[in-house]
Amino acid sequence: MEKLKCVVPERLKRRVEESHIDDLPSLSSSLLQLFLSLPQFHQLISELAAEPSTQAGLCGKNEGAALDLKQKGNQCYSSGDHSQALRCYSQALRLAPIDAHHTGKNLVATLYLNRASLFHKMGLPMESLRDCSRALEISPSYPKVWYRRGKVNATLGNYEDSVHDLSVAKDMEPSIGGKKQIERELDMLARHHEKKIAKPASQKSVEIPDVPSEIKLQCVKTPDKGRGMVSQFDIPQASLIHAEEPYAVVILKHCRETHCHYCLNELPADTIPCISCSLPLYCSQHCQVQAGGPIHIPDTMVGSNFEPTLECIPEHKHECQGVHWPAILPSDVVLAGRVVVKTMEQKGQFTDVPNLSETLGLCESYSKMSPESKLELHIYSIVLLFCLHRSFSSELSINGDSASQIVILLSQIRVNSIAVVRMKSNTNDSCDRQGWFQNFSFGEAEAASSVEQVRVGQALYKAASLFNHSCLPNIHAYFISRTLLLRTTEFVSGGCPLELSYGPQVGQWDCKDRLRFLEEEYFFRCWCSGCSEVNESDLVISGFCCVNPNCSGVVLDNLVANCEKQKPKVPETISNESHLQVHKLKDIDIKKVAQISLDQTQSSFHVDSGYCLKCGSYCNFASRSKEVKKAWTDFRRLQDSIASKDTCSTNLPDALRSLGLLRSILHAYNKGIAEAEDILAKAFCFIGDFEPARDHCKASIEILEKLYGPNHIAIGYELAKLASIQLALGDCTAVYNINRLSAIFSTYYGPHAGIIFPYLLVLERERSRII
């Protein structure tokens, strides 16, 4: 793409820089004519959207490579390297053409059989059973698969199923010796059969147990934020107010190997590839079918009227040609392609890109973008248009009008798409497999000390895009599979705006960083109460302590001070409160940190950088900042030791000394101290020394409660760490913290808390055992 940017003449670049929405058709036509005259553009399109038979095969099937991987997997299986064998078989399944045969058997069926045998050997019978069933769907007359499934069913205690499968295998087995072996297996199975048979639980998709309350939401227009959502009536805390499926969604590139390309959940060991290209992986056949790539119709169904039932317009079908562009283009461009295709499918017309603004009802951001970003959108829109013309509809017109619609769509995606996130914790994979409830110790506490949200997808939700932002939100967004859910985190009065956070919140970042992020990413200046009123968290989150040891005041650097000076200067059209009820952090008395600068009415706020806001003492920032920077090198070194699993005992003394230095320089509620305490807690967990780990974790939480408030979801995750450490110590006060975090999670996630954060169930069961 950079090469195309370079060939755009300056006159066109100036037109792009000065352009507005009304100029797009003409401007897109000019750029289109330019690119059509460039050999390098045609070469690019050929590489991105070439026919599978003419390309090297980045996303296409490759029988030779699949056979090589199969052979390597067999060798690893024989040598006992099961993890590498699993990787080889799974990758071979991605590359193997569905109609390929090797030694007289369908290659894909053989690979599923090999992986099923491996799973059985690894003690994963359910995964093995599913792979056997997949192999039989492709090749129903494969006796070895029937035999393997019979053995797996025997392992699972499914006597009748096992007898059936082994009997079918015996009937199909061509050799007399093979038939006699299976007969012996059946006789042995009958002798060991127990009357009570434990059937495995059938796998079902996660359902949403509660539905949005009967709450009438209304879209209103405000002078400061445009459209927004309110409720006509009061809404209790923890109420589910909205649930929505995405209009379109795409997995992010860094999650393609770890998460299902349809539901975005973590992939199991027995992944399912697309049968026509090598790009997507799915967690189940249900997701594979819903995504809309071609599915395999068994030989026994050929000629019948069998058609799979799809609940939605297939989103992967137009990408499933072995072409390169879905793997190479940025995620938001691939998402735009899915939106265009879905809209055209719904309208039943395939010649012109429809007016997507009318269809989606989303605001655009084109006019506010930088010249470079505008040019980038134009290039990607034309490239995407050509790719869709080749892989979706040859009737699709390539002209300035269609290209301009995609430009607008890309600008809408930039400010309206929502990041689909998953909670990542080291405990998720092992909490039920390693005896968590019987002996909390080093492994559990150390694993629980790392909890983070991971972006796995990007999606458009039409209705949810109407909810505005606040840095002090009163609703919380989360996901069950692809479904977006919104839940109130506090009591919301009728008529009060319902606002969520687009990313930054009070307590997470200081005001200047929040404002910069929102202006750069969403092109607006935030005037929520957190950004237009003086609040305690923003004063202390990155503040320094007063040089007077007896003073609790805060000292601000120049950037923070300038930001805080602007807060009372609110335009007349902007309300001072984004909520009708004002959210205040009760844990900090603002007069303790800025008493002399704040009068009783909070109508004026005078601040000078470098001077204590309470007693007026001067602080030398230059020397103190250098000391802070030096102290943090010790913590970075300690973090590196933890990440690399090296012994961190040698780095702990330096980090402890640096913590004392930070506490002598930074304000007591500075978030940097909380982060330093948290790093130390992880380090002590890592070496199995839980008492200091508990103390440092408590110290971190005490600061975060001042910044976020005591009932924020961020506090809930920190309490999970603390409770884990307390349980490892046999400390019964863990029950109190488990109760606290359960209440917080219930507010933010309702009955879905255990789905979002499975480790919560571990802690609650341990609490029940203690009680």
C-alpha cells in the first residue's frame, strides 16, 4: 500500500486533504483512474485476489504439504512427541483438500482418524470421539474409524454405542484376522460391562440465561453529544438493558490461531478448518456451518435435496476462494468487505455498493481525519472493491460512487466498531484439571495474579453504536460469544443518559491521556463529568507528593496541571454533568490533597505546576522525575524475570528499595505505586512466598480503591488475586474478599460472571468448603 501512496501526485493529495463527504465520488473516480493506469496496482490486485489455481497458496489448499505434515505427525506420534504430532495433524487438516485421497482413503478422514487416535492416547476421549464422528461424516465406510470410535466409546462408558461401532467395524473389516481381533474386543467389552452407563453430556452452545428487562430505551438528541440513549423510567443497578448480535464481525489477526473465527471463543484441541481454504479455524461444526464457507456433503447425501440450514447470511463465503486478501488486508478492511456483502445480499442487488449510511445509520468521521488517513481509506476502498469484484460478484460496478461508499463505511468503522474482548487468565485452562479445590498453593496463587482483557475481534453493532461515551460510565459492555450485552453498574434515573466507556475511564488513565486518546481515535473532545469537573482521581493518579512530610497535598506536573486548568472552562452548550446523578469517588477527600486551591462552590480552581495544591510548597520536578525513572528500571527487570520464568530472588531486594523510593517521591495514591506493589506481589507468588505477596497485593488494592472507587470491576479482578493468595496461606479472611468480588461481578456480569471469569467459580467453591 505504501507504494501506491507514493505514486499519488501532489495535486491529488491536496484534493484528498481538503476533501469532504460531498467530494468523495469525484475524488474516488480520479484516484480510480490513476490506479487503473498503474501496472503495480494490477499486480497487487492479482496477488490479493488471484484464482486458487494460479497462486502460490497462502490461503489455498495444498495436498503435498498436507501429506508431508501427516508423515511428520506420524513420526512424532511414534516417538512420543504428542504435542508436536497434534500441531502437525491440525495443520495438515487446514491444508488438505476435501477430495484428496491417499492410499485409497480420503486424506481428510485419515487425518481426523490419526488425530483421534492421538487424542485417545493423550487421555482426551471427548476430543477423540468428535474427530471420529467427523471422519465418518466424510468416509462412512472406513472400518478403522468405526473401530477407533468403538474403543473411545468404551473408554467413556458408552457400552451400547461401543458395541454398535465395533460391530460395524467387524462387518466392514476385509481381513479374517481383523474380524477375529474385533470379536475378541467385543467379548472383553461384554465381560467388563457394568450395568450403570455414564453417558457424556451433550455439547450445547452457551445460552444467555437472562434477557433484557422490559426497559424502554429511547434515542434522543443532545446539543453536546448528538444522538444518545436514555430510559424513560428508573433502572435498577445490575439490570441487563440490551443484548445484540453483530451486524458484522471479524477476528483480529493475532488471534487467528487461538480463537474460533466465528464465535471468537478459545479454540479447543480438536479444531475444525474450513474445507475450501486454509485461513479460518472453528471450535465446532456448528460454527463452521454458520460462518458460511462450503461444507462437505457426505457421499450418501449426494443427489438428495440436503441443504444445511443457516441462521444468518454467510460471512466467510465470499472470502472462501483461497484468495489472499482476507489474510493480508487490515481487519477493519476485511470487516468492511463483510458489511458490503451482507448488505448487498439483503437487498438482493449485486451491481453497485448500496448507500451504507442509510442502511447502518452510523456517524462518519471522514472530515475529521488527517490527510494521510484519508488517503489510506481511499486506497483500501479501491483495493477492496476490486477484490470483491473478483471473489464475490463479477457484476459489481467499479466506479467512483461504489468506492466512495466504501470510504464512508471505513470511516464509520473507525469510530463505531466495538472491540470484542475475552478475559485472559492463566487459571482458565487448568482450574478444573489440577485439583484446584483441594490444595491452594504456589501454582494457583501465581496463576491468578495475572488477569487481563484481550481484544479478539472487531464488530459493528448497529443499536449499540447509539450509546455515547463517558469516562464515568453507568453501563458496562461484555460479550457471550459474539453477543454484546449491556448492564447497568449503578441505579440510573429515568431520563438519564445511558453511557458506556469507549476505552479510558477515570481511575485507569489521567484526564490528559483520556482526552488525547478519544480525540485521536474517535475525533471528539470529551465533556463528561470526569473530564469537565475536578475529581480526586485525576489529581492524584500521576501526582507527586509534597516535599513537606506532614502535608498530604499533591503536586502536578505541567501537562496535568494545564489539563486540570481547562476543566472549569466548559462551553455554554455543554452540561457540567453527563449523568443527572453525579458520580463521586467517596474514598478521597479532595480537600486533603488540594485544600487551598478549591473554594466551597468549586467554581474556580487555581493550579500551578510544581507547587503543592494544599500548602503551596515548591517541588523540583527535574530531579524527582529522574529518580522515578531510575526506580522503574528495577521493576522492569523484575517483570522480565517473571515473564521468562527465571529466578527473581536476586532482583527482589532492588525492587523493594525502589518501592521505598517511589513512595517517598510520588503521591500516596499515585497509580504507579499500585503497579509497583502488584509487580512485587506477582514476584513473591512466583517464588512461593505468600505472606509478603498478600501484603503487597493489599497495598495495591488500597490505592486502586481510591482511584476507581471500591466497587469497580477493576477492584473485583484485584480481589480475585488477593483471595487466591489468602487461600494459599489458609487465611480464612479470603471468604470476605470472595464475597466482595462475587458482589462486584454480579453487578457487572449478572448470571454470566462464571462464564466471563471461570476462576470465580473456583473461588466460590473454595469459599463453600471453608464455610
